[in-house]
Amino acid sequence: MFFEILGDAAEKITTECLVVGVEAEGKLSPTAAKLDEVTQGAIKGLINSGDFSGAAGDQHLLRNLPGLTSPRLLVVGLGKPDERKDRHYRKLVKGINQTISKLKLKSVAVALDGLASDHSDPYRQTRLLTEWTSADFYQYDTTKSKKADPLALEQYAIVLNDEEIELGESALLDGVAIANGVNAARELGNLPGNICTPTYLADKAKALAEEFDSLKVKVLDEEKMEKLGMHSLLSVGRGSAQPSKLIIIEYRGGKKDEAPHVLVGKGITFDTGGISLKPGAGMDEMKFDMCGAASVIGAIESVAEMQLPINVTAVVAAAENMPGSQATKPGDVVTTMSGQTVEILNTDAEGRLVLCDALTYVERFKPASVIDVATLTGACIIALGHHASGLLSNNESLAESLLKAGDYASDRAWPLPLWDEYQELLDSNFADMGNIGGRSAGTITAACFLSRFTKQYPWAHLDIAGTAWNSAGKEKGATGRCVSLLCQYLIDQAELVETSEAEHHHH
Ligand code: BES
Ligand code: MN
Ligand code: ZN
């Protein structure tokens, strides 16, 4: 599918279907008013007939109107002014895309006149439209023998006012790049555990580096990790026939000596729980336990596509958590790369065990910031449900930036406290710490554990256990959550660099 921005004169656009918005109680948007005029009152006529009111979610398809080049005009309801939140806009976009799909259209041109979302920001509205539309047309068929029908839709035009075109063009480029990262993350997430192994993730990273000159990949195998003392990470894959991997992807778009922003992803390609075996029901969903890894891989792909003028490094800690004969047992003590020892009281709390060594490893990059993304705790689903990712951080301004980025990207996170009072829940009689903190505050104690390995840099942790995938029915599958948030954070960092450079030149 090809996205493009078109200027004014909607009536003259050659397309199979024009889409235009009408507000609640039949109030016409500027483009709707213009189209009503050239069609000799077709839209007002529709409203007067009572068949369409402009209520949020309403749709009506008109055909073969006089004065229009397009054979179809889809009129969509934008609702009342207080119905312009992201959740309304998301539904509106989905509704339009469902109709486009049903009609098997080859081309559409969508004119929403900056009224569809509550931010009067044409960049944001256009970018979200691009991201969401691209997501709506993603189909998983990789492991089906019958492939999905190829997408009929070839051309998706977004109609903007002339003065919005420039912003719209950059929104479209960013939106397509982010959407590609999101869909790449979803695809990795959806692949089954017997295909998407740690080795597969490493190969995927290498393929990405083939595609983008700006990306370099290094993969550490078990022997190398052994030498580095990553015994905690290695303990997780001990019960598996699949070798663990540490995957490092470097994007260099900034100055050579500029500190990178580091993204760390939990890449448990299947989480059985290990010897602390999980119950059987729904265990298939633990193939999604590498969605943090998928997010950071997707995000760095988007960054490369956007060619941001900063340095970014993505690190994936990949292992399969299985209860094989060599598996780690409850009570085993391992020494982490940092030198701190851990009593593994529950082998199902494995995410933190792979992440802690990756977090120590990234100290060598002298990072500007480190953000880890992980399907870390079931407790996060209890705390926040499926809308917000959990956010915990040792740095207030980093946390603030991520919250803001998530809001703007419509990929929201919500903070939980990381107070020292919680730390003692990790006390162990047999090691420096245990790997679990008991029943209470599971998301916080998991982050407390990680915080003991992140003292050298500003760090934030995103728990995506509740957001990384949908569990039910036709919607079951990976969401790509946090790719947009991470991209927005990095776009913001790139803008900071550009502003400070501009000032520098000025002085
Ligand atoms: N991958 C799971 C967390 C998870 C569970 C994410 C369900 C999404 C849905 C993680 O490795 C895990 O098993 N965590 C345990 C930790 C506990 C043993 C302290 C959990 O949340 O139950
Ligand atoms: Mn687990
Ligand atoms: Zn897990």
C-alpha cells in the first residue's frame, strides 16, 4: 500500500472513494461543505433525510454524485467536539478501513479536515491515521498454508489543506516508518516458539543490518557470554536445547562520540516457567514473551528508516525458558555479570534474570538513557489492565519524557513507584537478593530487582505484559505496543539535538 498527501480540491481527486467527515447534528466540515456545494446538496440532502446525523461511528456511502470525479463518497460521523479523543479517532479510522476492506477498494482519499482528533495538530492526526491504517491492514499468514488474499488497496491518500501539506508529508514519512516497525514487531511476536527461537531473532537482526547501512549487528553466543560472566542470563536457557543469544544492534545517525540511547528487550522466545512450571491453560501465549525484544527491534528499524540524527543501540536478551534436565532449580544461586549474586527462588521469574546481565552489559556504551521493554509480570495486568504499559524509572525527567511521548504517540504508559521501601522484599538468606519479592507489588519488586543493575545511567523500565498482545478471538495476536512510544521518545531526543545544534551555530 502506498500513502500520499494531497492538497485541497477534493472534488477533483481521482480515486475510487472519497471519505469526508460530518460533525454531530449534521454540521459540515469545510471539505464536506465544499463537496456538498459541487454535488448540488447531496450531503445536506442525506442529513435532511434522517439517514445520517454525523454521530460518531456513523457511515453512509453515496454513489455517482454529480460534480465529483470519484464514483463513491463515504460520509463519516465525527461526532461531538468532546468525542475527539484518541479512542474515538481510533474507532473512526478502523470503521473507515473496514468499509474500504469490504468494498475491496483499490484507492481512497480521506479528508478529515483536522477535526477528527482533539489535537489540532495536523502532523499528529496524519501520523496516527497512517500508523493505524497500516496496522489495520496487517495480516498474519506466515504459518498458514492458505495465504491471505493480497491487499486490494494500493493507494491511500490523505487530503489536507494547502498550509498543512508540509507537516503532513513529514507525518506520513514518520508514520509509515513507525508502522513498519510496529508491524515487524507484531510479526515477530506472532511467530510460534518453534520458529522464533533466540537464533531466529539473531538472524532477523542480521537481516535488518543487511537492509540498512546505518545498522550494525553483533551477536554474542553462550561461550562469549560465559566469558563475560553473564551467568544469570545463561541460567535461564540451561533447560533448553536452544542456545541463548545476546543481540546488539547499533544505529549511528548522530555524531561519533555522542552517547547513545539504549533500548533493551526481553526476548524469552517461550516461557514455560521452567522447573517452576506454569499451568497448562493458555500457555501458548507465552510465545509472546519476546514481545519486548520485538519492540526494540521494530523501534530501531523505524529509527533507521526515519534516519534520526542520534545514536541508538538495541540489545536483545534472548533465551528459551524450559524445564530440561540441565534446567536451573529453585534455590540455585547464580552470579550475575555485575558480581551480585541471586537466589533463583522461582524459575518463572526469568525475565529479570536475562535483563539484569544485559543491563550490566550496556554500561560499556556510556548511554544517555537506557529503556528496557519486557513482558515482565502478570501483576502488571492486574495493576493496569490492557491499556497502559507500566513505567518505572530511576530518573524523573526520563520518566516524564516517556509519559509525554506515550501520550503523543497514543501508546500510553503509566507510572508505578520505585521506592526503596519495596527493595527489602528481595532480601535472601543465601545470596545478595532473591529473584522474587512475594505476592504483593509484583511489578514494582521486579523493577526493584532491575534497578540494582542500572545505577550507572538514567534508566526506565516498561512492563508490557498487559499491552503486548490481545488474547481473545479474531483479535488474538501481538500488538507492537511500545514501538510508537519509543519512536516518539527518540524523535523528541533528535529534536533536542537539532535545537541545541542550531543554537550552537547561532552563538
Ligand atoms: N512472562 C511472564 C509474565 C507474564 C505472565 C506476562 C502472563 C504476561 C502474561 C514472566 O516471566 C513471569 O512468569 N512472571 C511471574 C513472576 C512471578 C513468578 C514472581 C508472574 O508474573 O507470575
Ligand atoms: Mn516467567
Ligand atoms: Zn516470562
